[in-house]
Amino acid sequence: MQVRMKDVAKKLGVSVATVSKVVRGHPDISPKTKERVQSIIKELNYRPNLAARSLRAGRSQMVGLVVPDILHSFFAEIAKGVGNRIHPKGYNVVLFSSEESPELEIEGIESLLARQVDGLIVATTLTEAQSDVFRRIDEQNTPYVLVDRKIPGLQANYVGVDDEEVGALATEHLVQRGNRRIAHIQGPEISTAYERLKGYLGALARHRLTMPAEYIVKVGSSDVIAEDHGLQAMCRLLALPERPDAVFCFNDLAALGASRAILKAGLRIPADIALIGVANMPHLDMLGVPLSTIDQSSVQIGDRAAKLLLRRMESASGSRPTRIYIPPKLIVRASSAIPPSTRGEMKKAEVLPQLVAMERRK
Amino acid sequence: MQVRMKDVAKKLGVSVATVSKVVRGHPDISPKTKERVQSIIKELNYRPNLAARSLRAGRSQMVGLVVPDILHSFFAEIAKGVGNRIHPKGYNVVLFSSEESPELEIEGIESLLARQVDGLIVATTLTEAQSDVFRRIDEQNTPYVLVDRKIPGLQANYVGVDDEEVGALATEHLVQRGNRRIAHIQGPEISTAYERLKGYLGALARHRLTMPAEYIVKVGSSDVIAEDHGLQAMCRLLALPERPDAVFCFNDLAALGASRAILKAGLRIPADIALIGVANMPHLDMLGVPLSTIDQSSVQIGDRAAKLLLRRMESASGSRPTRIYIPPKLIVRASSAIPPSTRGEMKKAEVLPQLVAMERRK
DNA sequence: TTGAAAGCGTTACCAA
DNA sequence: TTGGTAACGCTTTCAA
């Protein structure tokens, strides 16, 4: 059924060793034999069995990619970056979506290790307490690269943005625009959320601004359902005696939810409350109020992670972990764009047309 | 380095055959041996080498998934559906993104076949002329399922929506709302585009409406850059002596581009031009004018495709191709929602507030 | 330049 | 119920 090397060899009266060498472009083969073998390979439509090759060679030419949710455009972009980098090198991507479940993630990683992937790229949902999977990966001498999320206390290759800088960049921007009551809708229990919070607090401190404790609202759960949580968090902020004039949201999904809450309350963005998210998700520049955000160059994160992994897979193991930080980029759109001088002076009726005009000029 | 079955067997003084049976849950093993073996497996952290198993068993427990672009939410949703269905069955997904390139797609499929995947799910970019890859897949006796896009003349398992119905549903809706000059921004050279066009034409015919030939504008290229093309196509429509009062766009991305063009021209959606797309992409309900669309239940498409594939992989080959159609769902939002009676009677200034109010009521 | 043969880690058949 | 052993298709070493 399947054409094997043996079949090609038999048809030509040469040995399988010869065919094997031709297939892999091994040098010591006469041009004539090479050509004859190649023509038979074409004729029989022979394809080497990569399972056999993996077993024999001890390398599978596969890379495992574990993400919390492939639906989140951020992770899809990472997947794209990884694929585009490694496919030309003859590797395939085995994708595992952990659905934000640590247990599933561990199962996924184990299954990929069993598959003998040559390396792993992981956007992890695991906490420090669950991180022994990574030590098990190390034991196997399988290189891996963490992307987006880090695990405190784990020395590992990492590619992502500096999330403290993300938080600082966003908050700084809101301050520059004259906002003085800046709240933060915080993300779930992952490193990115902590560091963005740290950046937010740092920026406030630099400007000697202090906020009431209730201005930091915790989004209880994962990235995926962040929209609902953003909405709920925003509702809580709106109920405060003195409501914020700007909100830095953990990510764009949270900002989306927050903006729903703001509009529902009959308030205006950014005239009443300015908003900024993180991720630069596609098409959010076409929202009713285009959303300001921080771009993380996610395709590039995937690309760089794959590049780093390729290097680690090729070289002998043992080099110290590398951390690569991609600079975040502030993208200012209407949701945080109204200059502070205008604030308060605008009549309600003026706001929407202005936004529409702003959009048109683009 | 790697723990092998042999190591487990040696440590316990049993044979590898026994260990193998325990690992796979083979019945004739005494409870006592089973337990002892299992405890050693845990202790040594043994994981079966799936490359070896694949080679020996002739089945890899991997499914190949080929999509034109994982960034497109539609395909990411399919990937999610597939993964969620097959992971619990012990399969892994090998993902290949063809970047809308037929050549790359063929390479990708070949690499997956070489990897001995047990089955393939493909959203193809190939035309009938290039379809012999699929016959080669058949020769290998590897089952495959096409999703979203069909190839004319190729008898194959298929899961998707009935795109003619999609086109009819969208067009019918625009007609119902009182639109009489309904244009269509057509998709690229793929089955879905043809069939949506067919549905559009059918619906118009049923209502005895005829449109000028220029009302059908061809988007030259792939799904991915459909936003630019939608914009260009819309510009052409706007330049016509009698411009349309509604546009059925091949997909949401094209509609996004079209709406950019409409707003730039200083026109209003839907007061001047109503718009509807296809795909129900996430978050487009939060656009300045929320976008009407047709939902394709894409996660379900992935799920059903995987289910069908599992059946085909388990049963002996030879059954006739199955085609599964998921019913499309019309989702009416503001971009096509203004009742026809209001049309023309509204002053420009009234439109935006109305839309905002509409959004708030949600 | 070519080929024979060992062996990668597993499974499955058959014998004990 | 257990174990010996021959494959699975390929790579690689070493000899011819």
C-alpha cells in the first residue's frame, strides 16, 4: 500500500542504503545513480516515512505549540509566526490548545513529549507550584521557550514584551492626556497581569498620583472570558462615589467589556472616561470608538520564539536561558485621544460627530 | 536519557511484552503485575515513545489540519472545534497554515502524509486542476474531510454550510428590508464565493429584481486581504451613476473594508447603504455600526469534521463520501436594521444618535 | 561509490 | 498469565 524505500531499491536493483542517501542528499553518490533513484522516487511517488525516520534518527522534526486558546487572536498570531519560521526548515507544528486549563496543559505537554517533539513553545497557564512539568521537559533534554507568560522562579527561555513597560506606557499615556483618576482593570493570576499592574503603579508613583484602592479591580479569570469580566469590573468602577476618568484595561477584551458598560450607563468614551487596552486585536480600530491599545508584535513573538528554539535544538544543550523582550508600541486611537483641554468643555452632542470626523480623517 | 520500556521491564524483572500490555491496558495481565508495573512507570516517569508506536502500529494518532490562514477567526474556530473533539481520544493536531498559497498547501499536505497522519481536515485553496493531491491522499487510504471550501468534481467528505443558502439568506433579508438596489461584493476563486453569488442571484430572481452588471464586483484575492479589496470594491460601487442602497459582502472582512469606504465618502450605514457580511467574526457587534452577518457555526464545523474523520479512521475504508451541511443563521444588527419605511425620511443628524441608542438598548 | 546489517522502541504473534 | 522474538521503515557504520 505505502511505497517504501525497499520498493524503490528493488525496482532499481540498488540497496536501500543508496536510496536513503539520495533521499537525504548525502554527498557520496554518483550523479548517475542519484538521478536514476530520483526518477524512480517520482515515478512511484515515494514519500519517506517520517515516523520511522524519527525513531531511527531520534529527532522528529516536530515542534509542539501549547497555547491557552487559539481563538484569542494574540495566540493565533503567535502560531502564525512560529509556523512561518519553522515550516521552511522542514518542521511541523503540533498544536495544543489548553483551553486555559492547567490540567489540560500538563496533559498536552506530556502528550507532545511522548510524541518526541524536538522542542516546545508554551504560553503557559501554570503557576510556580505546578511548574515541575518544565523540569521534566528539561530532564528529557527537550528545549522549550515560554512565550507571553513567565513562571516566577523558573529559569527558562522566554520571548515576549516587557509587561511592566506595557503597563507604564499605557498609564503614562493616560496621565499625559490629563487624566487624574486612573483606574486599572486587572487580569487573572498570570505574570503578564502582575507586571502590567506593576507598570501602572510605577507610572502613577512617578507622577505622584495616588488612587483609592477600589480603583484596581481584579478580573477573576482567564483571558478568554475577559470581556464579561471587563464589563463587571467596569460596573463596579462606575458605582464608586468618585468614578475614574480613565481606565487602563489588562487587555483589549477587558476594554471591550468595559466600553459596553460605559455606553450602557449612558456615558461617553473618552469624554467621560478614557480607555486603553492591550493586544492590538484586529479590527478594533473600527469600533464605535476606536480603541487605544498597546501592540505586542505577537507574530514577531512567535517568530523569535521559533528562531530561538531552532537554535537551541540545533546546538548541544546546556546554554543558559535567553530572554528576549520585544518593545511594546503605544497605539493611540479615539478611546483615549481627546486632548485634556477639551475635557469637560464639550457638550454631549458634540462628542459623537467629533469621533466620526476623527474616524473619517484616517 | 529517555526511559524506555526495556528499563521498566529490567527494573522489575519482567519482559517488555508484559510492560507493553500494561501500558495499553491489555486484558490478560494479573492485577498484581499490573500494579507493580504501573508503580515503576510512575517512579521512572516512563512515557511510551509514540514515534516507535506509530511505526509499529501503522497509526500515528495524529490528525493533520490544513487551513489557509490561522489568523482568520473562522479557521481558528475550526481548529478549536477539531482539537476539542480529538484530544480526548488521544489524537494530536498537526497544524499547517497554507497562507492561501496552493503550492504551500500541497507541500503541507505532502509533509503531513509523510508524517503518517491518520487523517486530514483541509480548508483548501486548491482548484479542480490542482486536485490530484487529494487523489494521492486516497491512494494512501488516508481519510480526509474538506471543510468550508469544496472542489468541484471531487467526491469527498465535506462539512460546511450551504453557501448558496448563505447568499440567499443575506439577500432575502436585504430585500425584506425594502432595499431595491442590492449589490454584491464577490469573493475570490473558491467554491464558497461562487455559491454565495448563486444564492444572491437566486434570491433576486425570486423577487423579480434585476441589477446592473456593475453591481457585482469581484474581490480579486484571498480571504485574508479581503478588507482592502472590500474597500476598493465599494469605491467602485460608490462611483456608479446610480449607487446601490444595500450591499451583500462575501464576508465580514470585505464588509469591514466596504464600511470604511462608505464612511470615508461621508455616507451613512445603513441610512444610505445597508451592509451585511458573512462569518460572524467576534466583536463586530461593537463596531460603530454593528455589522449584520451570517453565522456559520464554525466551531461546530470543526467539531463535526473531526467526528466524521474519526469515524472514517476507525472503520475500514471504502464508504461513500458524506456531506454535512450546518444551517447558516442570519444575525441582524444595525448595519442592515433600519426599517425601510424610515429610509429617506431621516435627516442626517438623526442617524447617529439613533444607532447609539440602538446599541445601548442591547 | 555502494551495500550489508544492526538497531531505534514499540507491538503482536505464538510458545511456554 | 507471561515472555521471546520478529517485524515496522528508516539511518548509519563499516566493509567491500
